[in-house]
Amino acid sequence: MSRKVDLGVSPAFEGKRIRREEMYLEFGGPKVDKKFEIVRAADLSQVKDGFVEVIGQDIPQLKEGGSYSLGIIILVAGSKVDKDLEGVVERRIHTYTNYIEDVMHMNQRDAIWIRIGKKAFFKGFDFNFWGETLIKLFKSELSFIEKMQVTFITDEAVIAQKLPEVLEVYRERDEKIKNLREEDVDLFYGCVLCQSFAPSHVCVITPERSSLCGALTWFDARAAANIDPKGPNFPIPKGELLNPEKGEWSGVNEVVASRSLGAIQRVYLHSALEYPHTSCGCFECIVFYIPEVDGFGIVHRGFKDPTVNGLTFSAMAPQASGGVQTPGFIGIGVNYMRSRKFLQGDGGWSRVAWMTSVLKESVKEAIPSDLVDKIATEREAKNVDELKKFLIDKKHPLAEKLAKKVEVPPIAHTAERKVEKAEVEAKPVIKAHSSDIASIPLPILTSGAKITLHGAKVRIGKLAIKKKGG
């Protein structure tokens, strides 16, 4: 029997965070392994317009407080609908679900995380309402969709059966962009779909840097901008190439500065240490700097254990998200690791010291063959001391410095000017796994340096600032 629903649907509800104490239940997220959402283009004859199907238990039948698997399959049809638009339509599930009062949708593809608030549940929210709402919003805002149907799956056996096919579709989409280079195109594309959660975040999508959520390639973003010029995706004229190694373009800087309302003035597309690309919170992976080895670690969203620095994905996520630039932390999409320009401004793969085993296996073909066995995972190194030993034993490119106990270079915020005054903005302190950090010189300090800490909690055992040559 259909429930009476008394919920608002409006862009005004987008950006609402639902905390655990406010939620009735959740789908996907870090506690659930099997989940996905996908849009497929179909013939008009294959789609039953307006139809909402539920395979498994509906929301009212699920226990309060639980975390459940969920599969969402949307079929769209129309004379102008083709496969190239699937990713574009798929990414809008995030936006339109967040239009529903007291419902929160995060992430994408097989990393979705949806929370249903208690208010929404007791006001009648169920899959039928959710599906009907999506159909109305999609068809009203994307006129090329003539027919649409939605299937929600909570039966774990059915989800497990369909997931391999879904993952293969994702892979085929990503493969399409493989041979296109940034130098081959005149335009990059931007996305501000997540600015309701991170107002200063502007995602820059190039042929060699997919969206950090993993949902949009350059082709997807181009299609989205063409079919909906007033939507969240838009062209970015590249402008002049200011720094080929780090990936700085004058046009990107101008558009990001404008779209972030001046919060972000400069972006290096291929560096994690200098003017890093901002993130919202939907990233598939986090790249984090490990100062003890002067290299990087990479962790994917599904990895629940502490990483080599003693921190979990969720503990580091605030450092990489929120639309701010935090040198040493960036959110990325998995497909970016397959890019020829992956972190090339920081040394690329030769600077990667540790990554999760699942992630390493999934992008193994993109790692230079002479480095595959030299990058540690959680199986070989669970802390920094074990990592150092592994890198030296395997003769990783970073090992020479470690063996000689050479001090690591500082994380500089600029590369082309001498730092005479430095401002270090700190987010809430991260507790490091190893005490070695305490012996590393504070970065970018020179004579006459100024340190500005905003909202920081700092514990310092000893701080020594020495004048150069003194």
C-alpha cells in the first residue's frame, strides 16, 4: 500500500547534511561493500515511462539505524539519447536526490552513500516517492529524455549478480578517453555540481584528469555542457600554458577564481604539493604526503583500516575536502592514476611509496613496470618504519635519500619565487602515526618568516628556527 508523503522537493534542500543521530537509515557508505547507481540508454520500446520498480524490501520494511546495500538502475530513452549521455544523466542523480527534503546523497557510481533522515521517513519517504521525484525532475530539466523508468534493488543477491556488469560499463566509459591528450583540445570543462557542499570547489576536467568523483570524463563533461548550457558543467578556455610540468593554465586560473568567488586564485592540475586542485567530498581516493619518506600514499574510499601514517580514509577526508587547498592532500578519481600526467609535477609514480593493495591491483597496468614491486601496500608496511625498510630493501627511487638520512625538502606553496614571508594555514591537527615528524624541519620558514594559524590546535615539543648560514 502506498504511503502518504508530505515532503518538500526544492534546490533549497540541497547541501543538507544528515548526521548519524538524525538519520533513520542509510544506503551504501563505508559500512557497505556492494552498492551502485547507473543510467543506461535504451530504445523507446524498452522503457516503461514513469515506472518505479523495487526488487527486495522497501524502506518502510527495513530496520531503523541500519546500513543497507542498494542498486539503482535508471533507463532513459529518447530520439536524442545515446550512450555518450549516460554518465551525464547519471551524475544528476546526486543533485536531484538532494533536492528532496531530509535526504542526503553523496558520491557516485559504486561508492554511493545515501542517508534518509528521520523526518523524511516519518513524512512518508519510500522508493516509490524517490523514483517518481527523479523521473519528474529529470524530464523537466533534461528535455531530451522522453521516457524514463527507475529500479531500486535492496536484495543483496541481485545486487551482487548485477555489480560485475555495472563495473564493466564504468570501465568502458573510462577507456574511451585513454588516447586523448590535454594538448589535443582547445577547451577543458568545469563542474560545480557539488558547490552546495563545498562553495569554493571547482572541478576541472581535462582529457588527462577525470573528475575526482570518477563520474565524468572530458567527453561526459563536454556532452553535459552542450545539452544544458546553464547547468553545472561549462567550458573552460585553456588559455596560456604557464607551467607544463605542473599543469598550470591561465584560463583555468581565471575561471576557477571567478567560479570560486575569488577563494581560489591558482591551480596546478598535476601537483599535490603546490596549489593543489580542490575537492568537495565525493573523491574516490585520497593522495596524502608522507614527510618521513618524502613520498605519497594513496587510499581508496572503501579501505576501512588505518593507512601507513596511522590515519583512516575518513580521518584524512576533511583535509582534502571542503573546497580548500591543503598542500599534501588531494582527492582524486581512480582513473586519474591511469593518466600520463598523474602527479607529474611532483615526480609522478616515482614519488608513490604506499597504496592499498586493492587499488594497486586495479591500476597495476598504469604503474611503470620497474616500480610495481617497489610500492608497498598494507600487506608489506603498516607503519612508517616498516615503509622505510621496505623502500630501502626494494631500492625504490626514494630509498637513496632514506639510506643517507637526507632531510626531505619542504612543501613550498610556490615554486617560482623566493619565500620571504610565509603564511602557513593549518586545519585541525592530524595526529601522525610516527614521532619522526617531530624531527623534520618546519617547511618554508626563512628569516623574517610569519606563521598564521587559523583554528588550529598545535602541540610542539621543540621548535627551532635558524637563520640560513647562522
